[in-house]
Amino acid sequence: MSTRRQFTLLLASAGFAFLSAPYATAQEDTIRVGLILEKSGPFASYGKQMENGIQSFMKIHGDKVAGKKVELFVRDSTGPAPEVAKRLAQELIVNNKVHFLAGFGFTPNALAAAPIATAAKTPMIVMNAAASTISTRSPYIARVSFTTPQVSMPMGDWAGKNGIKKVFTVVSDYGPGHDAETYFKKGFQAGGGQIAGEVRVPLSARDFSSYLQRVKDAKPEAVFVFLAAGEPTVSFMKAYGERGMKQSGIRILSTEGWADDRELNLIGDAAMGAVSTGFYSMTHDSAKNREFVKTYLDIDKSGMVPDFMAVSAYDGMAAIYAVANKLGGQIDGEQAMKVLKGLQIDSPRGPLVIDAETRDPVQTVYVRRVEMRNGKMANVEFDSGYKNVKDPGKDAAK
């Protein structure tokens, strides 16, 4: 039986339909990476951040590894669109014979592609999607970003230890939002904190006035907010400022992805003093990060600055290069996963390890405050007390 026929039957047995495009001829002198990114629509900045991070890595480290040229195949998921992500993953494997799948800004997209990676035994590097369950859906997934519980539980713990007793939670109504709500509450309530109220908002929400009125009426000391990065966060924070909630003493608490440095300057003074927990800040003080930021800004002249998605994409390429080097350029799915399990990456964020058991990142979670740096607003790390943090969502599942 031909290789193509075997592969077709393999995926067909998993319930996947096939297109009739010709099967790509193997190119032994290349390592092919299929990137499924949000390139259009309201979340196009996700894809741009990841592309910039990937280009930054390749500008610093070159476009060859283990003697082979790295070839990128970029595809647009258009946003949180699982059926599109599933189809693109299938096409990249069947038509382009990629050695790796990578990208995935949204959890539904990563979940949709997971069975494809399993059936094809293709390593899948998750560069952003953060629901705790993702890495359990395929033994071929390794994540280099974070999980929502990993950054939410420390935020709750920090709030409780720093005099905040009453918090209202506002989260997007999808997997990562539910995780954020659950694990913030676990961290906060463990220290005696009280939840004044909670609300889940549609992922597409842009008008937050009614939700913020509920927060204001509850008179909490802080609101914990978890929304999709970008436009939703900016809209929320502008409404928060317009309603005078900061002046009334209601603080903002959040996590990674709440607002990058560019978005902070769109929000304005309402963001000043907000506290968040996360694994990466543009202001992180290390030679590795300064090199990364400089390279990123040399690549993108639009005013966009590197955020957590960019650094995760950078580290995703570092993982791919590490696998290629270890395997001498001969990429085999099972052998690749052996390399990825326990892999240590010298990251601009600080120490990063892919957990050998869960294939999720183990890393420092920093506490950051919005401050002025060089005339611009920035998330500035002021507490690195949460070191070697694993995903508490996996512990809860045991």
C-alpha cells in the first residue's frame, strides 16, 4: 500500500474528510512548519504578534537548522473558528507535508486540530491558546505559552495577601474565561477573600456598560477581569474610566493578556496602577529580552510592540529548532515529543521548561503594575515571588 494511501486511511479512520489536492513531494532539504494564525478579522493582531515573534527568532538564529532550511506555511484561521482550524491542519499535513503544526491563538482552534495531530503523529506547538485541557487532547501537543489557571491562581493569592478582601469577577464566556474565574477564586478565597459577584460576557462583547454598572453597584474593592486581548480589553477599560470607577476606589486586577504596552497607551490614565500576573513583560530586565525587543522593533515599524504572544511564538521556534538539532534534521513525531518533554528554553521571559509529564510550560509568574516608563505606559514587574509555576488545572484533574 502506498504511503499516501496509508496516510489517507489513517486520518479517514479518525473521521476526517480529505481534499483531492495532490500530495506534496517530500523535500529532504527543508523542515516545514505549518502555522495556523489569526491573520484577519478582529483578532488579526494575534497572528501579527506571533509572526513578528517567529521572524525575530529567525533573524537572530537564522533560517537554517541542522543543515536544513526552515520553510513556513502560514494559514489564516480568521479568528476562533474550529472548523477552519481543523481543515487547515489537515491541508497542511496532507498537501504540504509539514513536520510541525504551530500557532493557535484560540483554545477552540487548538482543540479542533488536536485529533489531526494525533492521527498524523505530527508535533503541535501551541503558541498561545491557554485552556488547561488542551495538552490532554493529544500526546503530540507541547505548549510554550501558558495556561490560564497558571496565571490566575497567583493573582488571587496576591490579592488576598495584599489587603484586598472583596472582588467582583468579569470574564469572557469560553473555556479560558471559565478557567480564569475558577482559579482566581481558588487563590483568592483560600486567603479568606470574598467574591462580591461574578458575570460571564460573550466573547464578542464590546459594550460593557451594563456589566460595569453591576460591578459598581456591588461596591467591591477590585474587579478581576479576563477578556480576549485587544479590542475587548480596550473597550472595557475605557468604559471603566468613563464611569469613574477608578476614582471610586475599584481597582483592576487581571492576568496575562489583559493589555500589552501599546493597548495601555490607547486606554490612558484609567489603566495606571492596574495589577496583573503574567509570564512576560516587554520591560523584563535581561540581555535576552533586550535583544528580542530590539529585533522585534526592527522588524515591525507599525508601532506594535512585543507581547506575550510574540515571545511565545519566539520560544515555539526555539523548541522546533531544538528538536531539529537533536534529531539531526530527521523529524519523527514520536522522537520529537521525547525531545520536547522536559526541554529547557533560554527565553526572553526568563526560565522556561516544558513539563515532561503534562507538556505544559513551567515558568515564573510575575506580578506587574502599570507604570510610566520612558514616557509611555508599561506593565512593569515588581514581584517575582511565583517561581517554577506549573498548571494547577492539571493538579485539580488528578
